[in-house]
Amino acid sequence: ILCFNVESAPELERLNAGNVYLLGGYGAVSVEVESQLNALLPGFVWRLGGADRYATSASIAKRTISILGAQYDGRVCVTTGANYPDAVGGAPLAAGMGWPILLVNPTATTMTLPTATNGAAILGGTTVVSDALETFLEGKFGDPAVDRLGGADRYATSALVAQYGVDNGMVWDGVGIATGTNFPDALAGGVALGLHRSVLLLTPGTALHA
């Protein structure tokens, strides 16, 4: 994941990048950026976007499942789209396990799921992903196939998510530490951690969280 800015073009050239995915609609990543990338890169530029953040996450999930093919085991991560900490804390889990992240409104009671889905990990407590939505998912998949990972705050939740990843085959070796008071570092670094099968903990910037 590369957050596009003036330094992105030389970095893409250094990495010898070919194909690129733009995540989000034109309000998030402009047509000017898309044109720059088409001129810069030898491969293809695909845009995965929707009418809002929820539709965009569904589009990304669909593409992810298509790429994984037979390697996809059917699980998704479900978390709020109203704030970032739980989603970025789950980035290593998504990347490491191949579980797409689907964003939901905190008040949602139902959601549209990819057809291949057979289970879900809910990232966050009941104030960010409703009890009613958890009940909906349990009705779809059965209680054992739905796990909620919600702590007292974003830091406790990130610890629960990390432990859940380790319980499912990821490792503590090489654990990442990122600020929980802003999203870019945890988002970009979380994916890299997941590809190394390691996990992420969020902390305040001034002192390591207990």
C-alpha cells in the first residue's frame, strides 16, 4: 500500500512497479492521479471503488477473493467504517490470512456478504459493530463461525486482534508497533507485517500502552 503524494512517482519507479490498484472513487483518488499512473507505469491501473466507503470495501473484498481463488478459506473481517483504529489494527490479519476487511456502519443490522463467505471475525466492540449485526452473521454462518474481538479501547482491541492472528497461525516474531492516534503508518505497515505473517499492536505515541 502506497499513500500517493509527490514522492510516490520516484518510489514506484524504484520498485519497478507494473500494475496498480487505486482504492476508492474519484473523490478519494482523483482522475489526475489515475492519469499520472497510466503515463508512468507499463502495466494496468485498476480502480476499486464504490458509492461510499462501504461499497468500496465490498469491491476490494470481491477482487481479493477472486485473486486468492482456491486459497481463500471463506472468512472475512467485519469492522466499523466510522473510525480507523480497528480496521488498521486488522490490516496484518487481513493480509496474513487472506481475509478481506468489510466496513459497516455502526448502526447496521445486516450487510451484503461475498458469496464465498462462510465465517467472520468482528473487529471491535458493540458500540462500533452492533449486537444486531453479530446476530445476523451468526444466523448466516452459525455461532462457532463468528468471533468478536473487542477490547475496552483501540489498544486493547489491537492486542486481541493480534492474539487472534497468532492463534490462527501468525507469529509474534517481528511484531509491529504503530501509533493508534493516526492511521497512515498502521495501515501501510500493517499489510507488510501480514505478508511476513507477523502482527501489529497500537500504542499512544508518547508511551507504550500497558
